[in-house]
Amino acid sequence: MTVRDGGGTGVGVADGRAGSRAVVRVLGGFSATVGDDAVNLGGPRQRAVLARILIAGSEAVTAEQVLHDVWDERSAEATVGAVQAYVSRLRRLLGPAALPRRADGYVLDRGVVTVDADQFVADVDAGRRALARGNDEDAAALLEVALARWTGPCAFGNGAQGQMPFLAPVVARFEDMRVVAAESLADAHARQGRAADDVALLEELAARDPLRESVTVQLVRALYAANRQADALAAYDRCCGALADELGVEPTPALRRVRAAVLAHDPLPGVGGTVLPTHLPPRNRSFVGRRGLLAAVDATLDDDTRRPRAVALTGLGGVGKTELALELAHQRHRHGRVAWWISAEDPAGTATGLAALATALGIAPFERREDARAALWAELDRTPGWLLVYDNADEPAQLEPFLPAARHGDVIITSRNPAWRRIAHPVAVGPLARGESLAYVATRTGDRPVEADTLAELLGDLPLALEQACAYIEQTRMSLPDYVDLFRRHRDGLLLRDVEGSGRTVATTWGLAFDRLAARSPRAADLLETIAFLAPDAISVATLDRFERDELELQEALRELLRLSLVDRETDTVRVHRLVQDVVRARMSVAARRDRLGTVAQACVGQAGEVGRDVPDDLAAHLVVLAGHAEALGAEPDGLVEALESVARRQAERALYPAAEHVLRAALRLHAADRDPAVRGRLTCALGQVLDAAGRLAPALDLHHLAVALLEATVHPDDPEYAEVLAHAHNRLGHVLNCADDAPAAITAHRRALDVLHRAGRADLEPEVLIDLGYTLWGSGAFEAAGEAFRSGLAMLEEQGRRDERGWAHATAGLGMVEQDMGRLDEAVAHQRAAIEAFIRVGGPDHPDTAQALDKLGYALRLQGRVDEAIEAHRRGVRLLERVLGPDDSRVGMALTNLGLALADSGASDQAVATQTRAREIFVAALGPAHSSTLLAGERLADALVAMGQPVRAQAVRAEVDEVAAERPKSEEPVRSG
């Protein structure tokens, strides 16, 4: 082997050979090789630079960090240039790619350079995992390889810490891991009858650290196995003397016991192949799913960074913690190893379970329980691969004294209490994934998974509830759909009913928890009843503040609920399973439910009134849920309908049309038809307006006709109090009629709205009607009249100081279209830009109104000849509309057909044809083949085909348009665009 010089910078320094891998060794010394060549790493400073970068692993080390740790900062040599020079020399020695620069620092690339310490750590980890699995042969082989990597007793060589103080914690970690590896190897060898093999290594380690009793225990055992009894006792005496002289303490029971075994000439413990006791409940043959959770828990239990390895499966009663623990126990239990199930509801039960295990292992009784447990832990430590399950533990502090001090085994805890982080790794167990629920129900009932989906949704994928439902279905032999119908009608009765053969039910499981909660904290029980009437998935602590004004009392009540996993909490948000809510309400009397509903509704309605228009989403969800409870109880809490209407209005302004529809339908169900037709008419009009905005023209038209009919029958048009409602209904009917191609009827409806407002003296409400009338007149080609309506509306809004409202923006955009069609293009563009700015201020850049204004701007720009700008504006509008309304909305079709015109003007005929074709398809699907927008798109498609050089196709399309148009009533004029 040749040696490469690591000093100097002159000629003769050999570069690392291409293709030869560098190896750096730090276990017992500090050296390197490249291929078969030894490398002289140079002087102390250069070696220190390499060491500092090496110990950082994959983390980049800056030159400044190297200077701080390696140099005396006052040294004249302490410069970034010096660091760079040393790194350059090391690259020539180890290879140019060995020390790349990353993220403003240097790393030792493990893909290019092998470090023996990395291999040592990996081997030790693998060996200890094999040891815990009970595979002593593999464990011994891996640990022997790991320990053989050491060429001396000190990491980085003797005196490295004195020369390089920053290495102290790393050296300590490697050397401590060496001791742990040696102890683990001694464990494996002892069970293989090879304890004497480790005498030399253990003697070295004991001499280096005479206070480490665990090493002395192994050394005494090894010497005794080698028939060196006197040496074993001498090793014991040396350790005891060191403990007394330096610490003033007695040896531990483990060390005393091994000495006693030597004195008594007893056989070494841990030798032999005895099958150890097992006490596990039978495996659940119906267990399904949880693969991801099982894998996660397995990974945690296989992690050797913490001993003993303990996980706490936490969650709501009935969520399947015990079944998951049982499945884990059966999967992880290895033949011949201890596996013990302990009922841990209280300390007495836990102590009884551990005492039974000690008896099964043949451990003699002790007077003190602490000594008995110490003996049990010692026995477990000699039999790696054990597993203990503590089922249904309540308080971590109560269980902690009963947790094993033994190292090589698994601990699984199940508990409703989530607060285990200090002594175990908590794993939250939630409901089943939907696919798992479907598989379970299909297996139990024989029904198709698609039919099981509704049941899983109703039961919130809770395993115990699914088991209860399937048992009922099996016993009654009813079909799954019939059970779903029955559950919807008799939810409370089915949840509270005991089902023969199903074991526990959700009612009995949670009933005990509710009773304990009421006894421990009446305030928490009261808070849970309140939570039972709120939306389950996002209950803010601020909302709960309204029911418990004392902040400390509220937090204490939440702590009690969390302790039983009746709720979950993430910072300021509380969640509860819907079935918990169902069972809580089912246990209440009807009178108590009504009282609680009134209290909760009053608080939520009051909160909605305080925040005004901007009702938070979580509060909106509570109001909708309260409406459902009120409907079920035949009640209508004061102000709830109005609060729902306000929520829906704000959602519609934010283009959240499905949410607004859901809220308004809840309000309509809550407000009985015979109570106040005027209120029902107002809600019906609001729902029609939402459906219109969502592009659902036909049902919107039906609803607006119904709303007008309801209001005309109950509201006096001269009454100022109701004039706004009636006029609004007529105006919205006019808008939808215009969209439905019935301009004459639309104009009549708008003028009827103006007449109602005029007679009631409500001129302040006329601008909105004038603006909608302007759009209808423009669409029918009455440009002068439309312009007059828009200008009148604008003037009134500005007079009322309402320039920053959506109505002003709509009027401005409409006036821009009038100017455009009258040939005043500069004014049209200016109006559309002003409208866009206003829409962004009011509704934001992503609102459909903003998108439609962009489309109008594009149309005017195209007419000005600014085609590229027009295309960009149209495309922005199309993208916005597709994102908010979906790709099949008729407003997307209008923006596309206008984009097609701009593309045609730019000469992109093929793109124009494709765009017009898609627009026409959207119109046919959304509005029908005879709608004027559909006919308009057809005409434009024919023009694009002609420009593309396809006159035959164009003629066919035009013939289709003419045929449909001929069948339309003469009064229907083609729609205007832009």
C-alpha cells in the first residue's frame, strides 16, 4: 500500500484516483484510504477541519463555523481563505467530489466517502432490532461486526478531544454506543450459552468506566460462565468500591443478584429455551383495515432510540383502540416470548395483572410491591421480545409506576385520555377510513359497498356503531337500505337499544363516560350538552366562551372532555364525533332539548348579529345545524331564520353558491309555510337569486315566479315596510326572464318593481332596479333607453354615497356596453376598466363579476383593434369563470364565444373554430338549442369556419341556426354580447 502525502500545496500531492472510493475511519483512530492507498490527512489543523465537517453529517458547515470551532479566533491564521485552502487539499486527497459546497457550506458527501462510524451505527441499530425480535443469532452476528470496526478504545484516536474540543459530545456518543453494543452482544451470547466469549471486551469497558454497573453485571456473568468465579467476585468488588468511594451508594439489586448467583453456584439466568407464558384475548376474526395505523405503530415500536418502546393508542370510546391493540399484540407476539394482557382501568387491576405475570414467570413473592416489580422487570430484561398491553388505562400518573424498566420489549397502552406524551408515544386512533368501513359492512351484511356508504356516513365510520348496526341487521334479517331508512326515522331509539350478540353498544360505552363526567365535572357535562347542538367539525373556543364566561372554568371543562376523548382539540378549535352528539341528545328529555336548543340558538344568533355581514364559516355551520335541530323539535328560535338569510347573502356575495343554497333551504324547512308567507316569499326569492347566480336558470325562474306570487298575495304594495321585499322579487324575476330570452316580460317585471318603490316612497331602492332594467333594454337593442337607465342608476348611487358598492360597478359596466354599441369605444374601455377596479374592491379579483367585466373589456378592446390585449382579457375572464363556476356554466360559454371573435381577428382561425365550438356546446347543454346565446355562438362558429377555409361546414352550421331561429317567436330578438 502506498501512502499519499497530505501536507503542503506544492507539486507531488496526488489527487484521489477517479473511481476509487475514499474511506475515513474514526473508530479508534483517525485515518483514511483511497482505494488501496493510505492517505496522510496532514497536520492537526487540516485533520480538525475534516473532523468538523464530518461530524455534521448531511448538514452544511460554513467556513465561519469551522473557524469558530477549529481556530483560536485571535489567531492571524483564522481566515476564510485558510479554511478554503485546507478544504482544497482534502479534496485532492479524498477526491474532488468528496467535499462539495452546499448551501453556503461544506459537507462530506457520504455518497462518495464511506465513514466507518456510519456503518457502526447502522450495524448496532440492526443488531438491537434483531435482539428485541428474539433473533439472538442474527443479533450477535451484527453486533460482532459492529464492534470489530473499532481499532482502539477512543473515537478519533487518543487525545483527539484535547486537540479538537468540539469533538467531545460526538466522541462520547460513539463510545457510549460501543458500550451499549457490547452489553447487547453479551445478552445475545448469554442466551446462546456463549457468555464467556465476551470477557476480554467487557473487562476493557469495565476498566474504563468502573461506575457503569450494567457492564459489571455482564462481566460477572461472563467470568462466571468461563468458570472464573474468583475473578467474577473480584470484578463485583471493584465496582462496589468505586461506587462507594466516588458516589457513596450501594450497588443496584441487579448487580447484587448476579453476585448472589455466583456465590450460590446457581445456573446463569437467561439460558435455555423455555416457552414463556402468554395471556392474550382471542384474535378478532372480523378485524379489517387500519393498515396505515398498524404500520405506523409498528414503526414506532421498532424504533430503538427509546427503551422501552411504548405507544399509547388514544381516542373516543368505541373507536377501536382495544381491537387495534389486540391485533397488534397478535401480530407482534413471537412464539416462546412473554405476551401479557392487563386490564388497567385502575391501579388495583393493573397490580393484579402484573402479579399474575410474575407468578407465571416463577418469580417468588416479595413483601414490597416495588421489589416484586423490580424482579419482574429484571426477568423481562433477560427475555427480550416481550410484549405488555395495558388496556383502558385512565391516568398516566397512575399507570407510570407499573410501566416496565426492562428494555427489550414493547408496551401498548389504550386510553381515552390523550395526555401520554411524557411516558409514551401517543397515537390518535380515529374512525375507520371510508373504504375500511365499506369493507367491514359488506363482509358482515353481504350488501354491496355502494349501499354501505350511506350507513358509514350516518355512523361517522365509528367501528363500534358499525358493529352494532350490523348485529341488528343480522338479527332482524332486514336489508341494509331498510336499516338506513329506519335509522333516519328512529335514530335515538336505535342508538340507545342494546342488541343481543353485539356486546357493548355506543350508548352503554359512552353512557358510563357521561356518568363519570357528570360526577367529576357538572360544568363539563353541561358544556357537552351545548356542544351536542353545534356543528361537530369546527367549534371555536370563542363560540364556547358565550356559554361559559369564566375562562378558567371553560378550559377546565374542556380538559375533562379531552380526558375522556369525548372531544378533540387543535389550538382554538374543538371537534366532536356526531354520534357522541346524537347519544348526548338522545339521553335528554324533549323539554331539556328544547331548552338547550333555545339557549344555544340565542347565543349563536346574537353572535351573528354582532359580526354583521361577515359571519364566520364556523358560525354559519352552527346556524344551519341549529335549524335542523329546531325542525326536528318543531321549534323556531327567535332570529334564527333571519340569521340564516344573512349568512346565505354573504356566501352568495363570495360566489359560494352551493353553500348559500344549503343555508336557504335549511331556512325554508325551518320556517313553516303557514307561519308568514311574506317571510317564505322573501326566502324563496333569495334562493332563486342564488340558483340564478349558479347558472341554474330553469329552477331559478320557477322560484322567482313562486316568490312573486307569495308576496303579491300577502304584501300590500303601498306598505313601505314590505315594498323593498316585493320590489326586489319583481326585479329579480325580470333579470331571470331576460336571461331566459323573454325581454318583454322582463321589462314589465322591472317596471312593476319601480312602480312598487315609487308608490311606497322608496326612491332610495330604485338604483338596483334601474341597473337591471338597463341590462334588459341593452340586450333587446334599446341602447338609448338602456343608457338613460344606467345613468339614472349611477347618479342616484353617487348621490347616496354608494360608489363603492357592487351596483355602481354593474351600472358602469353596463354603460360601457352601451357606449361600445353606439361606437364610442374609448368611453367604453374607460367604463369597463373602472368597473373592474370597483368589482375587485367589492368582491375580490376572483369573483365572477370581475371575470365578466374582463370579458366585456376584451370585447371593447377588440373593436378598438387592440386584439392581443383583448385576447388576454378574455382568457383571464374565462379562467376565472371556469375556476369559480365550473367549465360548463353558460357565462363561461359567453366569455369563450367573445374570445373566439378576438382569435379570429388575430388570424388564429383554427383556435377560433375550437373556441366557438366549445362555446356552442356549453350553450346547448345549459340553455338549450333555441336560446339566443346558442344561436349567436352558431353564427360565430360559421363565420370562423369560413375564415378557416371550410365553407361547406360553415354552410351546414348556418343552416342549423336558421332552422332553429325560424321556430322562435318573432318577439324574441337575438341576445347582445360583450
